[in-house]
Amino acid sequence: MKELDQLKAWIAESSNIVFFGGAGVSTESGIPDFRSVDGLYNQQYDYPPETIISHSFYKRNPEEFYRFYKSRMIFREARPNAAHRALARLEEAGKLKAVITQNIDGLHQAAGSREVLELHGSVHRNYCTRCGEFYGLDAVMAQEGVPRCRCGGIIKPDVVLYEEGLDQKTMEKAVYYIGHADVLIIGGTSLTVYPAAGLIHYYHGNKLVLVNKSVTPMDSQADLVVSGKIGEIFARIAETEE
Ligand code: NAD
């Protein structure tokens, strides 16, 4: 594929690559995204997922929130795929500066990536809303229904729900990395969830690459569009890097 060869060449030449990804990066690890045909938004529930995973719904109905969250958004058996692994290797080789992700699954860190900016938080961090005590995912999953702290307070995942703001420091770092990147690879995101999707506008270079299995609203603005499954594409990139 001509496009893949171009991407390989840009990766080979650069030591200032930044990756910005979304749910599509983890579908090949068995975690459904939101907007694909087999994604969460196309399955049937009593409420639309956007409603359940909103701040107001969480406050109003934590039982239903946690029922959905634990059964549909936590995939403890998921392991990093070739895309996560290749990105970690590129960082290790001094070529990639940061992974900026909208994912909450922790798979980039599991693959060995160190500079990971989690725009939407992580299921692996959880806090008591009363006393602030920290809990890992095990503690949340071990309890039936709404998880409670030793103090009696409700434990909330450190995940950005709809209606909640993004962490300002994380956003600023993401803007910095993207603003200074030589090659920006954007993969597995529909680029429809703001403000994260707006980050693309901070890139000033001429090597903006979109990797997706379907078209995105930004395809026309990219310097290179590589169509296909991101795990398979990065597996082929990793072959060349070896
Ligand atoms: P999205 O569901 O809106 O879009 C996913 C995109 O990835 C689509 O464009 C789809 O075509 C593409 N895609 C799916 N599988 C792919 C593959 N194997 N290779 C290449 N492309 C693939 O996801 P989004 O843009 O990240 O935004 C939705 C929100 O979903 C984010 O805020 C994120 O927090 C949340 N989310 C996270 C996870 C996770 O942590 N793994 C899972 C579901 C949703």
C-alpha cells in the first residue's frame, strides 16, 4: 500500500512523533468503541449511553450508572494489541514524544508507554467523593452495585463523564505536544467528541496522518489517510522498525 509506505518513511525520518487516539485503538483488544456498528451506541438499553454516562445521571441514579459502567465499559481481560505495543516501542526508541488518548482503559501503559496523556481519565483510578481515598479497579469491581469507601462515601471513577470538564493541565500538555510535533498520527477516533477532537487544530506541521477503518470528518484536512485496522497497520510498521 502506497499510503502505508509513506507513513513508514515519515516515521523512519522523524524523532518527534505524537500519537492522538481514541476508542478504535482498543477494538482489536476486544473493547467495543462507541460509534461503530457493533459499538456501544448501537446496542439497546433503557437509556441512551450518552445519558447514562453523564454527570447528572451518575448523581441521580448511581445504581444504574454502575450497572452499565461495570458490565459495558470494564474489560479486565483486554490486553494491548499491536498498535499499543508499536507505539510503546517508538517511544522507547526516542522517536515518539507522547501518546494522547481519549481512552480510559490503561492499555497504552500496559504496553509500556510512559508519556500517556489520558484526556478522559482512567478506570484504574477511583476516588471516594467524601474523603478522597484512592481505590484501584479491583476495589470497585469487588463490591456489588455502587462501590463505597471505608468512610461510607461513594467511590467515583476518575473518568470524565459527559457534562464534566477535562483536566486543564492535561489539555495544556496535549496542546504543547501537538503544537510542537513533526508527525502527528491520529488513529481510531471518530473526531466527534469535543473538546478533545479540537486538538487537531493545534498542529502546524505538514505530516498529519489519519489512520481509521472508516472515513472521518477530518480526512480532507489530512496530509495522509491510511485506511484499515490500526492494529494490523501498526503490526506492519513494527516489522520495518525491527
Ligand atoms: P468513537 O467510538 O466515536 O470512534 C471510534 C473510531 O474508531 C471510529 O471512527 C471507527 O471507525 C474507528 N475504529 C474502530 N475500530 C478501529 C480499528 N480497529 N482500526 C481503525 N479504526 C477503528 O470513539 P472516540 O472517537 O474515541 O470517542 C468516543 C469516546 O469513547 C471517547 O471519549 C472515549 O473516552 C470513549 N471510549 C473509550 C473506550 C476505551 O477506553 N477503550 C471505549 C469506548 C469509548
